[in-house]
Amino acid sequence: MANMNVSYDEIESAANQLITGKGQLEDQLMQLRTFISTLVSSGFVTDQASGAFNETYGNFDTAAKSTISNLDILAQNLRQTAQILKDTDTQIASQLRS
């Protein structure tokens, strides 16, 4: 039989950290996109390679944004889990008292 030890505050803190981290990652990704855009317009300009590099970086940027956006879902899952556990605990306690 499994034991359970739940800290609602720790779960909420973890959800908050995911949201904070998401913002930091988005900021960093935006800075890198700006850096690469500048690079391929002034420091790395060729007939084909720089454009191909920029396209590849754009694909990475899109995939990274998609992955990063999932942090919202993970944070929401943590919050929902904490609420479900709180509600279940309250219901069990109520049943035991009746």
C-alpha cells in the first residue's frame, strides 16, 4: 500500500516556478532570435548558407516556443492535483466524522 505525503504549498510553489521559468525562457528565446536575425543580416551573409541557417533556427525557435508553452499546462496540472487532493481529504474527513 502506498503512503501519501502532500504539501499543498510545495505544489503551488512548484507551479509558480514553472510559470516564472516559462517567462524567463521566453525572454531568452526572444533575445536569441534577435541575435540570430542580426547575425544573418550583417555578420553571416552568404548566397545560401546564411538563409538556410536562419530557416533552421526559425524551425528551432518555433519548436522551442511550443515546448515552453507546455509549462502552463504542467503548472495547471499541479494546481488541479493539489485541489483534488485537498477536496478528497476534506471529503474523507467529513465521512469519518459523520
